[in-house]
Amino acid sequence: MKATSGAHEVVTTIMMNYIALASLAWIVKGPLKEMGSNPPTTPDVGAAALPILIGSTGHLGILLAFAAVPIAWFLLFRTTRGFEIRAVGANPDAARYAGVNPRLMIVLTMSIAGMLAGLAGACTILGISHRMNTTFQTKVGFDSITVALLGRSNPIGIMFAALLFGAMRAGAPPMQINAGIPVELVDFIQALILLFLIANAVLRRLLRLRGVAGAEQTGFQTITRSYGRETLT
């Protein structure tokens, strides 16, 4: 929809989440339901479960997430296709005039993003719950938007931003139990981060517009002065 009609990807993907959840519920309650399970779940993944890392409670999916960072960085900043993706993201019209197909780049980018999101969901099932239920949700969709903004759409920056948000999410319940600090403080901090990011973008845009207006005014004054001198001579 983004490629064909220009619909905003955040709005359309949020709407499609409901389609995905309904499809998931049908699959879990129907073709993949384990006999006798209540509430409905899929069978245990068994030998397909991701191994636990030695000396920790984490699973192999963590290493896969870290491995995806340099791959994504290389794709974006060291390949022609990555340059085309960034060009379309910066200015689709300019990229089109340069010979890049914006629709193809949008479809390619959304496909890669969907693949990575699917990999994350698969790691959650194979590494933690080992089975799928009708209410499976990670509830990190909106966090991911803030993480991407904080990381400035750079895979390395996104990795550190994700670690920060993950640490806050994981540390919130123990913080409330041990120190009596409400878990809502994490949401408050994340909201502050988002507000500062938005304020930074707004200020940069205002300063850029002011700079453009100042340059236009200076150019107009230079032209009028030159015209006045030519008239006097």
C-alpha cells in the first residue's frame, strides 16, 4: 500500500496487525492445534527449540539478533542497493529522477523488515515459550518506533537503543519489588526520550527554515543593491 498508494506504513501495518492476529487465532485453533490443549496451543517445538547459551538463561536467538546488526549495516552503507534504499527514504522524487525505482525499494525494504520481525518472533517461540497460543504478542511494536528514532535509523545505533530499552523493560519488575519504584517510571522515561527526539527534529526544521529564509532575504537585498548601482551608473 505504501508503494502503490502512498499510505503511511505505520497506519497500514497497525491495521494489518488485527488481520495477522485473527489469522493466527484461526491457525492455532484449527490446523495446528494440539489435541486436548485448553486454551488452544500448538504442539511443543521439541528438538527445534533454540539451545540455551552456556552460563546464562538466554537462547541462541540473542546471538542471531547481534549477527543481524553488521549484516544490515553492510547492506545499507556498503552496497548499491542500500544506497538506493537510503536515497528513496531521503527523497523519493530525487531518487526517481536519478533512475531508482521507489516502489521497488519500498517493497524490498518492507520485505526485509518483515523478515527480521518474523525472525524475532520465531526466536521468541523457539527460545522461550516453545509453543504458540492465540494471544501471542511481544508488545514491543511501539517501542521499536522509538528505538529506531533514537538510533537514527542506523543499525548500530538501533542496537544500543534496543539494549537500553530492553534493560529498562527487564529491570522494571525487579525494581518495583526491591526498591518500591513503580514500573510506570519506565514508560515515563521512554515518553521523555520520545519527546526530546521530536523536539530535536522540530528545532532542526525551524532553524533550517529560518536559515533558508535568511539566505533568501540576503540574496534579495544583494540583487536590489546591484540593480540600484546599475541604475545609478
